[in-house]
Amino acid sequence: MFVLKLLLKNAFRHRLRTLLTMVGLVVAICAFGLLRTIVDAWYAGVEGSSSTRLVVRNSTSLTFPLPLGHGERLRAVDGVRQVSWSNWFGGVYITERNFFPQFAVDAATYLPLYPEYRLSDAERLAFLRDRQGAIVGRKLADKFGWKVGDAIPLRGTIFPGTWTFTLRGIWDGAEARTDESQLLFHWQYLNESLRQKTARRADQVGVFILGIDAPDNAALVSQRVDALFANSLAETLTETEAAFQLGFVAMSEAILVAVQAVSLIIVVIIMAVMANTMAMTARERLAEYATLKALGFPPGFVVRLLFGESLLIAALGGLAGLLLTLPLAAAFRAAVGTLFPVFQVSTLTMALQLAAALGVGAVAAAWPAWRMSRIDIVDGLRHVG
């Protein structure tokens, strides 16, 4: 207790300098945490993917569809227990700024593959029965204030026209990382309209989703599927859901690397500021440390004083920065809307924030502590005058 009181008294001997140092540390730790959370948000789709789901797409490009007839052949592949499919819709709700993912899905087979989308039995049944029905995630419904029974008009871009859907259900994610920013509607409704307007685009799907019997069989089942359609007019590329999501993340890999680099640079800058503060502190107390050594205190005591003071300031600043990160992240999440389906400060990020703060405190005190431990008593006492 005596040592803690001594450290507090020493740390706030120059209150303005200490407070300004702590403010800088709070800003740095907040920025570090937010930037780390942005990177985590980019990988949220990967983290939320299932190891028992495979995605089958056209080997040429995702923009090329696959014939619906592939589905029957996929069901016969050894290791495949469920088959469903979906199309990216790409509609606009009121204005282009209201972007959110929309998929036309085969609801009867799609929903069993995604148990993390938790719907009530009544809402699930209402959706399955309504040809023009749609379901959305809780986050998306809250953003636009939608309620069950509301009409949702979308202006088609890939599929021209105005498409109106009736909201039949709102799902809640089984976990915090479950995507709640999507809209799902019936693929059959889309396909019937295409048959009437542009028959050549009908009976085609964007991707097939396969449910497999065991995660360990993912590579083997993928090989079987791709071999089945090899040398056909619509060859396939089958990959795990995580690999499929990583393909999108890879498109912005340079940006993510830059964000991570900036977060580390911020920590290094505040480390330099903190080191300067501790160097000034040690220089001002040169005579005091020399006196302690003259009274018989070992060099290790002086080292512990400097390290303790530096770590105390770093811990206080780091904790304040961590606590401030949480409301800032919530405000950022509200501002970006559905751009990041999952945006939350993870436990790992909070641990890294505290570790970064304590690391800054330890490194900042290292050089001054080493110098003070080797100070000559006579030179130190002479410094008084």
C-alpha cells in the first residue's frame, strides 16, 4: 500500500504533464482498438461461416450462373446431405445509400442449412407460404423500422423492375457474429418472373450451397463435385464457406494491411511520447534517486519506482481508452449501418489494448530506469546545485 501511494504521488507530481500524457495514451488506445475492430469486421463473414457448408460456383467467375439442373446431380454426390441455392439480387431500397445484401433463395432447403437464423415457427411458416414473402435480420429491420407485415419495395438493378415483398419474419442471430443485415426472398418468385420476361435467364442460380456430413470431408466432397462437372459447359469451383468469404476479403487485403500498419504506428508514436515523459521525470529527480542510493536503497528499488510509475500511468490511460472504445464503437456501428454486418469490440481486441498500453509503459521506462540504476551518487548529489 505504501508503494502504491508513493507511485500515485510521484505520477501526479506534475499533473498537467501526466494528464496530457494520459490523454495521448487514451486517444492512441482508442484508435488502436477501433482500427482492430474494423479489421475484425472485415473477417466477420469468415468467422461466422460453418465448417459443414460448401459453396459451389461457376469456375469462370462468380458473375456467371450455373444451371438449376446441377442441383439434382449434386444431391447424388457421396457426402452431400443437403443442397440449396441462391441468387444475388442487388436491388435498391429508396436510394443507393441504403445498401444491404439481398438474396433469392430456395427457402425450403436454405433455412435448414442456416440454423443460426432463428425464426419463430409462425414466421417461418408464413414465409414459406407467401410467394412474395421475405425475411430479414434484426439489425436490418431495426435500421429501417420494419415490422412484420410491412411492404418492402426494391428497385431491381440486375433484374429490372420494381419488386415488392411482404415482410413475414425477422430473425435473430444465434451468436453475436451472425449476420443480421440480409434480406431473403423466394427464388421461385424471381424465376417465375424471369420466365415471363427473359426466359433465357430463367432456371439459373448464382451459387449452390451444400450441407456435408462431416467437416473433415470438405476437401474430398469438393473434389468429387468439381470432377462431376469437369469439361462441361458450366464447370464448377467448390470451396468451403470460409474460403468463399475469404475471396471477398482478399480483394481489400491491401487496405486491411494499411489499417493494421496505422494501428501499430499510433502505438509506436505514443510510446515515444511516453518515453519522453519518463525521461524528463528521471532527469528532474536525479538528486532524489542519488539520495536514495546514498541512504542504502539498492539500484533495483529505483528501477521499480520508475517502472511502477510508468506502468501506473499506462494502465490508467489504457483502461480509460478501452472503456471509451466501447461507446465509440457503438456510435461507429450506428453510423456505418449495414456496411459492417457484425461490428463489435472483441475480447481479444480489448486484451491487446491493455497489453499495448502496458507495453508502452514498460518500454518507456526502460531507458530512464537503466540510467538511474547506474547513476553515480556524487554526480547525482552535485546535480542539486
